[in-house]
Amino acid sequence: MHRPFLAVAILASLGAGLPLSAWAAEPGPATSAGPGRIICKAVSFCQLGIGVPAHLRYRIDGSALPDVDKARLKHCSVNATPCVVAVSGTEMGDLMKVKAAKITWYN
């Protein structure tokens, strides 16, 4: 028996008893943050500051948001008019990191 075939046969027999969901990563718990000022360097790298001055800072990944919200986030930079938002989504392995599913705009 060829060695590559043997390795594939062993791996297939080990994985045959597991459901497909066991291979998928579990999403984090639902969470929300805000309202506060959001500043973005890119849609997938934003920071939501709560308080004046900001005492809590959340890292926000907006890549799963609708295109309309993604386009609007591109205008939320340090030098631009402040964007005030509240974000809801799922935690990304840390309480202060959120994968945004919905964003509520206050300005």
C-alpha cells in the first residue's frame, strides 16, 4: 500500500465519526457596544471609544456589515466629523473585540 493512500485512509476513518459541525468554529457570544465615537483605518479595523475622553475602547470588525454601512465607515477617520454609533454582533475571542453584524448611526 502506498504511504499517501494509507495516510488518507487513516484520516478519513478518524473523521468519519464526527459530524460536520465539529469541524466548524463556533461563533462567539452575542454582544453590543456603544453608543460612542468610531474611528476606522479600514472597514475591518475600527475602534469604538466610549466616554469623553474614551475610557473603554472596542476593536470593531465591520467586514460583515451591509455595503451601505461599510461605505459610511470609510468616512469615520480621526480628522473627519465624528461618527457616533452603537454596534451589535459577536465577540471575537475577547470581550473588547466585536465582529459587527448591525450598526446604529446617531448622526
